[in-house]
Amino acid sequence: MNILILALILILGIYALLSRDLLHSVIALSALSMLSALLFTILRAPDVAITEAAVGAGITTIIFVWAIRHTQRRDKEEQ
């Protein structure tokens, strides 16, 4: 189980780095944080898991989406 979660974390991290769309990267990072929280729960660190879920997947995602929303997106034709 731990190996599967770690593999998914690695895949999501690579996808977040290589994605050309910022919103997709933020969603991947949010999922990565939730998987990290799940891994911390499995490893019997509930206080760290709660903090990771609240800050990593909650507040950080909201701030990033808010920042992306307030910027202008370029169309593929403009690149």
C-alpha cells in the first residue's frame, strides 16, 4: 500500500512540474498533498496528516487558484 501511494505521489509531482497549464499543476499538487496526508495517517502521525491536509490541500490550493484566477491566460495562438 505504501509503495502504491509513494508511486502516485511521484507521478503527481512529475506531472505538476511538466504540466503546461497552471491550474492542472495546482490540482496535481493538491492531490499530492492529500496522498501525503493519507501516508502520514498510515504511518500513525495524525497530527502531521491533519496539518498537511489543512494547509497543503486546503489553504495553499485556495491561494494558488485565487492567484491564477486574477492573472490573464494566454491562448495557444499567442504563444
